[in-house]
Amino acid sequence: MPHPLKALLGALAMACAPLGAATPAAYDKPALPPEACPVPVQRPDVGNPFANLEPPIDGAARMEAAAKVPGWKALLTDPDAEVVACAQFLLLTMPQADWEKLTADFIAANIREALAARRAHAWAANVPWPLFLNDVLPYACLDEPREAWRADFRRRFGAMVKDAKTRDEAARIVNARIQDETGVKYSTKRRAPNQSPADSMRQSMASCSGLSILLCDAFRAIGLPARVAGVPTWTTINGNHNWVEVWLGADGAPKPDSAIIPPEAAEWARAWRVTEYNPDAKGWDHAWFMDRAAAADPARPETRIYATSWHRTGLAFPMVWNLASRQVHGLDRTAAYHGLAGGHRQAIAADRCLISVRATRGGKRVAATVALVQPGQPDRSVVTRGEDKDLNDIARIEVPAGPGRVELRVGDVTVVAVPAGGKEVVVELVLP
């Protein structure tokens, strides 16, 4: 495996070159990311490497070509005006690779299932139409292999929410029950980072990206706007992460003045809530990474927080397994997370030190109770994360800084750390 720093710098450089529409990652030969994406000590001055350089779509040419394909022609002349609006939207926004490969029958089935979900509940029908188009209707989240997941997911998760009275209630039900329903758990042994829902369920495992695709699709299958969010690399502990945003705002007009408008331009853009496949017990906008998100540096594009968009936005959503791709459009959500995470941020004062603790046995992460012994301080403990938690979800505890030291103990294993003021120190205990 190439050195991760060189790999990241090379990918950032490639990302600045003009590129055409990207083809979805090969199913049989997935591009695997490094285990960590470190922040370069000296990053080259490349501006924002995620600026969207994909050529504009020739909408007139696509419409003309679609009119010659019986399946597309039927969609564009359907007696149901909402079917026509959905077909036009996807036709004029879908990635070039999808336009070349996906059949009209695939698109038609996706449209009819999405509209069926929208019409099944008042809380789905009242989702503002632009949000429905951008964040419910799309058949994919990232560059995962395209597949017809919507009918199966509408059956699975629609049954769970048949009595739900609000979007919030429906979202909580699905979020709480999705792991039991799919049998998929987090694992670094997954086949690829960008797995389709079916591939994740066949393996019963997925990365944070694969889990996010699963949850996002489950929300969309019942008519809830959802999108993947993420960061290429944290500012402190090296590593990327992806999660999900679900829209739980006020009811909007079912019919817009225009079907194809940037939904983030409206005031209801502020109603996106943060969650994960394994949700935090505290509810929306709580997660193990919120303090890290609060530390995102707007001046460093590789540490900003992004969310996906089906609309063109001028940015590409960064996928660490394919940083050069311009297939998935993105929104810069850094400022929003600074606000959301304000109450969760764990600032490190000059006289304090944040100790991050891992415990491993046989090369695998394990959950272990680690005792902390520091002169002049009460004994404390912290529980490390096992293999079922995200690779970057690391147990942390804040201690006084100073010239002394902290002993971290699990049984007969002891590791000594020197708490540096205003810093984060990573400690690993290798257990027998």
C-alpha cells in the first residue's frame, strides 16, 4: 500500500485537473482507501481541490435523445404530471455515466416507487417539492453500484412507519430499527467503501460510507429527504468519516413554481438533522464526531464538512476512495456544523490535554476499561471502542497538562503518556 500522505497529496493534485463525468467505481475491483487520510503538514496551494470541474449537461441534447427512446418518451408524456416532472428532473441532472448506462425502465420504476412513498403519508406528501426531487427521488447517494433498492426498502421500512404521525417520528423509528432489519454492522473487513445496499446486506458488513448509503436509502424509501454528509479528514485525529442528514422541517407547498431549483437556497435548508446508522441515544445532532466537526477549518478544504446534492453546486462531494471524481455534487456545510456542534465541542485549553485511547488484542480493537492514574488527581477510567465502532471513534478523556505523566492501565498492561497542554495525545494499549 502506498504511503497515505503521498497518496492524499497525489489525489489532491489530480483533483485539480479538468475531468469529465466519472464512471461509477467498478463493482469487482473497488478502489480501497488508506486506513487514514492524514492532514498534510505542508499542503500545496491548490485552492479548493473539490471545486466542481465537470462539464455542464447539454439538457437540450438529452431531451432530444430521450424523445427517441420509447421508454423515456413514455415517461415524458405520462398523464401523471408528477411523473413527467420527476423524469425531466432526473434526465437533466443525472451523471453522464448514468445517462449512458441506466435504462428508462430502471428510471421509471424508481420514479413510481418514490411517488408511491410520497403519496402514502401526509408527512411525506408535504415535503417541499424541490427537496423531494433533490433528496428523495435520486436512486443513488454516492458512486455506489446502481441497483433497484427502492421497492424492497419501501416494503421493509414502510411497514415500520405506517402509523407514524410526523416525519420526526418516522425517521426515529427507521433509524432505531435499521440494523435489526438489515443485519448489517460496521466492519473494516467490508468488500468496498462504496457498497450498494444489497452488497452490504449480502456481507452483513459495511464501512461508515456503506452504512450511510443504507440509512439514506431507507429514509428516501419512505419519502424522507436524506443525504450523505462527511469530511475527507479531521483536523486532529487522522481519518475520514461519512454520516447522514435527514430533513425534518416544516411542511411545504407540494407544488413549486419551478421543479428544478437549488433546494439549499430556501430557508428550510436549516432543518437538516444529523444522525448515523447507529444513532446517538441523545437524539438528533448528537454523535461521537460532533466536537471534531466543530473544529473543521474553513481555510483547509480537506477538513471542511460536506453534504451531497443532486443539483450542481460548484463543488464535488469528496470521496476518499476516489478523490478525483466529480460525479457527486456537494454542499459546504462547515458553518452549519460549527453552529450545530457548539454545545458538543471539546475545546482543549492550554492547561489541559485530551488523551485518546485505543486498546487492541491480536491487531483488533477491543472494548476495555482503561484506568487512568495521574499524580494529584483522582483515579478515573475510560472504555475503549471495539471493532463494531467506526475506526475513528476513539475513547477520549481530558486531563490536566503539566510536567508529570499519566499511567493508563488494563490489567498488567501499562502505558505512560505525557499530557501536553492544548494538545491531543493518542495512546494505544496492546493487550495479551
